[in-house]
Amino acid sequence: MSRSRCELIVLAAGLCGVAACTSFSFPQSMSGAPGRLADRSSMAHIEAGTFEMGDNQGEPHEYPVHTVDLDAFLIDITEVTNEDYRACVDANVCRKVKEMDDPLFGGAKQPVVGVTWSDAFKYCKWVGKRLPTEAEWERAARGTEKRMYPFMGGYTEKKANLRGSADGFSYTAPVKSFPDGKNPDGLFDMAGNA
């Protein structure tokens, strides 16, 4: 695979504006989101510390590599599903996206796609969280070991849903479909899927 590590990470985040929510203070949700959506047990704790962000061999927006110091934070262990996003739509807070009704992308446990940054912001706020910063997301995906992939070792079809159907899915896969691709922090689908 010839993609740079950051390009894979951008690919993973770029297609789905609400890949995950995060929170430092974990405020109450703004309008009665179901408790299971605001529950901390569905989040991973990322330790405070420094990491090297960027890739000098990547795309121009990925370099130069620079050291970033982050406070500890929590981040969802999976992408936001259609089922969870639909609860926000049903509460008249989030905008419905057409992909939710598409049989190829709209399964309850598939990640929501077709949302904008504003949609993702509203969803995270509704569940009492916030969107991760770019640095938080990259740290959560890459760790501090400068990994080429979010998971350990090289890419295989058992670790991520990328292009094609060799991994068993022609389009997005239900979250947690690739347990071999879980990263050391316990996060799923940090590369591929949505």
C-alpha cells in the first residue's frame, strides 16, 4: 500500500464528518440525548503527552512533522452509527442525510456518512461531547509510536475496510467489524470504513 500514514488517517476521517466525539469535561447533553449516547464507557481514555504530528513524506498539508503536546482526553471507540445519529434527527436537532435511507450505507450499525462538519458538531453537542481537534484525532489514530497504520503491523483485509470487497464489504461495514484492526488504545475503524 503506497498511501502515507496521514493520508490514510485523513481518508478515514474525511468521508464522515462525525467519525467520533470527544470530551474533556463531559458536560450534560443539550437536549435530552439518550443516556447510552453520552455514556463515558463507550469512550477510550487517551493519556496526556506529546506526539509527532504530520508526515514529511506525505502530502504538502501533512508536513513538516512537528511535536504536539496534548492534555488527556476521551474519544468514542467507534464511529457514530446511523442508529445513533438517527436519534439526533428524531429529536429535531440533527439534519437527516440521504445516505441514511440508502440500503448500501444506511444500516443501523453502519457509520453515518454524508454529514457536514456542522452536522457532526450538532450531534456531538447534543450528546454532551465535542468534536476532537485534528491533533487529538491524529494522536488517537496514530498513537505515539509513529505507526504507519492505526493498528499494529501491516495492512490486511482483516484489519480495515478500504476500497473494493476483498474485506467482505463493498461499501461501509458495521462498526467493530474488524477486531484485528483495533488500535492499541482500543479504537475501531481509525483507517477505512467512513
